[in-house]
Amino acid sequence: MISKDISIVDLDPYTWRNLGEVTNMIFPHKNTVYVLHDKGEIINILDSKNGILNAIEFNLKEQETSVKDIFNKYEHVEEVRVFNKSSLINYYSAIQVTDFRDLDTDEYISFTLNLLNNFKGIDTFKRGNSKMNIYDCLRNYVNNRLPEDCLVTIIIFDIEEIYFNVILGFKKHKLELITTLDNPQTEGLKTSISINSGDECSKFLEKKFGVPVKCIFIGKLDFCKFISEYV
């Protein structure tokens, strides 16, 4: 989905001052319990929210039962990760010795996730039903719902003010351009945009860039609710 030769241009620092908060919405912190052991001997049990857990026993021979006990005892915990120390070392060694220069972003993410999910001695348990990875959702949307060459303009509003905006340029379903309404080609558009002016924005950008445009205008609260369905 993301080209190896992506261009990132005209990002005004003030316009993107809320990037961190938007990123946290898309990739929220998960409360996780980490169990580290060495050949069956527990080294540490760490709660990402509360620190070291001393008042808990974890039976590696009955992992699923121990995981259920953690979920029952700690309602804030969303996932439990169990690491064999040597497996963890071998996993990071495998990541570092692999040559990624010829991989695009899709291939890299697929490789690392498959390696992590299938690495013996590394187990992840999630509370409830697992949701689709947000990256997979975006990739499916780009490949199946958008023209090969197009622009996607996402503008998030906080009441009537623009909270965050980004313009994504795709070519053959690969993201090749990231820019904002501060791009010279969009001069004058930013000051006239409201949450109800999606059609006008699409027509303006189609004329300037010469490709189909999909405008997504959404309020901050609605964006949070939408994202929460996938992560």
C-alpha cells in the first residue's frame, strides 16, 4: 500500500500539531501483561499499567488457564504476552539479519507479523474476539474501494475548526504522496472549508491534481468512535 519512493511535502508544523493525538487514536496503547521466563522458570511478570506483578502465579504448563486468571483478576488488561527468553533473543536476531531493502511496506509488515505470530516460544493472548489489524483494514479499502490513481483527503474537525488534515496520493494503489492543505496547489481552499463542503473540496482538488478525489470530512468524536471499532 505504501510506495518505497514516497514523497512527503508541505507539512506545516502548526497544521500537524495534533498528529500525535491522531496517531494515538489509530494505534492506541494496549494494557498488556508480559510474562518472561527462561526454560520454564518465571523471571518477571510485568503489567504495562501497574508495573511488576508480585502477587500472581503463572503456570507455564497451563498457560490458557493462567491467562484467564489474569483477565479475570485485572479488568484493564487487554492482552497477555508470554516470552521464552531465548526465543525473544532469537526473534530480534532474525529481524536484524533479514535484508529488508527490497521489501515494500506491505511485505515488511506481513513478514514481521507472521514471524512474531509463528515464532516458537512467543505467545500472545487477547481478551475477547480479535479485531482486524487497522493496517489490513486500510489496505483492503485502498485495494478494493478506490481507483488505482486517486487522492484521498481526510479532514478531522473539532466543532467547526480544522483539527487535522492530510492529503494522500495513490498511484496503482500505492501511496506515493503525503501532503496537506498547505500544499501550493490547494492555496485558498483551507480557509473556505467546512465540515459540509466535501463536494466542493473534491471538485477543487480534482481540477488541481487531475485525478479522482475522495474527501472524508469527519468530526473528532465521530472519528474516535469509528476507529474504536477496528482497534
